[in-house]
Amino acid sequence: MRQRPSGGRPVAMIDRRRTVNPPSPPEPPGLFDGVFAAGEIRHRVSDGAWLRALLDAEGALARAQGAAGLIPAAAAARITEVCATARPSTAELGAAAAGGGNPVIPLVSWLRTAVGADAADHVHHGATSQDIMDTAAMLVAHRALGAVLADLRAVRTALAALAAEHRDTPMAARTLLQQALPTTFGLVAAGWLSGVAAAADRLAEVRARRLAAQLGGAAGTLASFGPAGPALVEAYAAELGLAAPALPWHTERTRIAELAGALGGAAGALAKPARDITLLAQTEVGELAEVGPPGSGGSSALPHKRNPIAAVSVLAAAAQAPGEAASLLAAMVHEHQRAAGAWHAEWPPLRRLLTATGSAAHWLRTSLERLHVDAPRMRANLDLTGGLLLAERVTADLAPELGRAAARELVTRAAAAGGDLAGALAAELARCGGPHRTPAAIASLLDPAGYLGAAAQLTDRTVRSQREEA
């Protein structure tokens, strides 16, 4: 590998923003990246992003050690400078990683050559490969979650607006895929909002509190750093903007498990509205549609189709998350003070899980930006059953005069007659000489807008809570 020339400068003059989160060079998209690595997430978890995180971890270690007097200030400045500007080949590092089982070993070798003889001995001082690899994984996750949470904020805003706009828009609630009772589209959107908001809050909490730097040395005792070890961990974490752990977590992987769980939960929360959108966009239902730019939602064989492709892409991405989360949970069992394989097994599924959840968030944001709500169609679908959705309400109305059992029996007979429930009810009431109900009273009982319960208040409460948290 060729060494790139770069000049040194004092530690105090280093621009840490360059070393902590510089832009990664763009990488060409793969064949499936348009769907499965959509939006900003692809760049946040790319090979270049992982390499940048590894270099940032080494640079931060040098700065923290220089400030603590564990390595010379000039060496810390030189290592920091090279880590900030270096562009070693990911392909070469990846090939060389097979020799020791991780890319840190060849990277350290490359850095020792790149910094020159005076600083070479101070590269990676006292650290072990897992310190740098785990820290880099946390940096990648932290940066990737920044993009995911930005999309989730946009989704929450869009859902709150949708819920407020359609607070009083009646539609059919469906249980077991069949029409059940009237509800409102505002309450449906508020339900989507509630799930996404809870998942986003959990991800934000994990990002802030559980993504921690890793520094323990060869066996997790900090022995190579002497008395300065615990303070060095604090300084190292502060350099990187990560949490400082109470002790090294080389084989205690609950942090990874919590990240996996939060990402998997977010993917599921994103998939819920996407599934409903695809169902409500069916030709026979037609209550929602995605109205996107030319070419979106098209078919290679059927020119008339307008598929809700952004919602479909949410589902395609989110469907991958449970398996990747399970792989990370399965890799939690680590032997003694360094795992033989379980640690290494985390890297690919972590990247794929971040990608899946990030893509799902991007695509749901896109779907909501394109969403068209057909309120008249919602009302027309409510009327398809001729008032049967209000059978529960009619039973409650007749129960005080007939008794609940008799009222239920009468309404059941009327419903079984099929067709228009209003006419069947009038006939049943006349036949049994039961309570008198005028046609206007029956029509009022069968008006879906009059049997929405607390839908409006529940919607308002959810939207208000979201806006207070924003």
C-alpha cells in the first residue's frame, strides 16, 4: 500500500469535526440498493463509512493518550492528522483482514508506515483490535441512526398532520380484514403515529445512552495504560461523542442486543402503516393512493397499474430486519474475555439491519409525501353493507325497551335478511310490535358519523402529544 503524504500540526490545532464525522466518498450503488439501501443510510454504513470510523477511533485514541501524557504530543498530532486524511484501500484491507480475522490488524500496520518512524510506535498504543472494531461499530451505528432518526422525525410530522387533517373523516374499521365498525382515518393515522413515535424514541435513547466506546486492552483490564486507564476511557469516549462505559464490554453484548431490538422494533413500526397503505390502495378498496412522479408505481407488463411502490418498498426492507436482529441476538454468547467467532459474526448483520431499518424509514417518508386520501371513497365503502356496521349501535338503542338478548336477536334477524338494514329493521319492528322507530330515527342510528366513540378525542390527544415532544 502506498503512503499518502501529510504534514503534522499540534494537537490543539486539530479540527476534531474532520476526524469525528467527515463525509465518506460516495460509492456506486449496487443493483438492489435503490430499494434495499435507499436514502442516506447506504452512505452511512458503506465500506468507506466503516473505514472512516476505524480511522476516527485510532485518531481519537491518539488524541486522548496525547492529552494524558501517555504518548508524545507530536506523535498524537501526527497520528491524528494521518487518520483524518488517510484513504487506504478498503479492498486491500479487506483482503489482508483474513490473516488475523479483522481489518484492524492490517489497518494498524498501514498507519504505522503512514505516520513515519517517529510516531509509528505510538499508533494503537495499549489497545486491542476489538477495542477499535467495537468502537467503530458504535460510531457507524451512531452516524447511521442520525439519518434514520431524521427520516423518522419527518414521518412523525407527516403522520401528525394527516391525523389532524382527517380527525373527522369516517371510514370502515376492519378486523380480520372484514369491515367491523366505523372509525376515522384520523384515528388510524394517529395509531400509526403512536407506534412510529415510540420506536423512534427508543432508538434515540439507545443512540444517546447505549452506544459506548470500547477500550480495555488485551484482556479488558486497562493494564497497559496504568493508573490513567479509567480516565483515558472517559476522554476517549468524549473525543468520539460516544457514551463512556463503566467497564469494557468485550464479551458483554447487551448494548448490541438493545440496538438490534430497537432497530427491529422500528422496522416493525414502520411496516405497520405501509401494510395498511397497500391494503387501502387495492383497486377494490381505493381509499388511499400514492401519487408519485412519472415512472413511480408502474408495471413492466400492465400500463394501467399505479402500485403504491414506496409502501411496498417499506415492507420489502422491513421484512429483512427480524432475521438480522435474530442473528445479532444469537451472537451474544461470547467465551471468557474474547469471543472465538461470535464477535466477528456481528458485523454483517449489524450493517444489514441498519440498512433495512434506514431504508424502511426513507420509503415510509416518501410514501407519506405521495399519499392521496380519497375521503368520498371511504364514505362510499362504509355504505357498502347497507348499514350492517351499525348493528351494534341499533342493539344498544333497542335494549332498554326489549332487553339486550331480545334486541340482539331482532337485529340479528334483520341483518340476516341481507340488503338494506334500515328496511329490514323497520319490518322486524313492525312484525313484533316492538318499539316504534321512525324512518328518520333508523337512518340516524345507521349514520356512521354518529357512532365514532372517542375517535376525535383520541386523535387530538395523540397529535397534541407528538407536537409537545417535537
